[in-house]
Amino acid sequence: MAYVILIDDKPVEEADSEDQARHMAERVQDRASCHVNDEFCGALSIVGFAPSDDLSNVSYLKPRDSVPDALVPLEFRQFR
């Protein structure tokens, strides 16, 4: 199954498997400034991946500590 890597809910990469999608998403998160053109160089970006045929089923990576609580996906807010 194909997967799409998303940064701030915008597709930026594609992967062939869930495992590959997770690794690519981690790489996108590390290099967010290459994908986001904002004054924070992507430091506040949220990264995830989803099956290409069901983009509503996003698996998010744990956000960086620099991301404000208001932007953090609900499943991670309980850990802050």
C-alpha cells in the first residue's frame, strides 16, 4: 500500500510501505525547513503519514518540544 508523508497536512513525499513512510516522515521532520517556508524554518511544523487512499487516517510523529500545545495533535496533548 502506498503512503503519503504530510507536513502541516500538505503532502510532500510518497512511500511504498508503512515502515518506509515512518522513516521518511522522521527525515522530513528533521529537515522541515526544506519543506516549509516560514519565519520559524519549520520548527513548528507537524509531520505525519497516511495511506494514500485514506488521507484522513494520519499517523503523526511526536512533535518537537518547540511546537506550541495548540498545534499538537490531540493524541500527544495528554503527554505534555
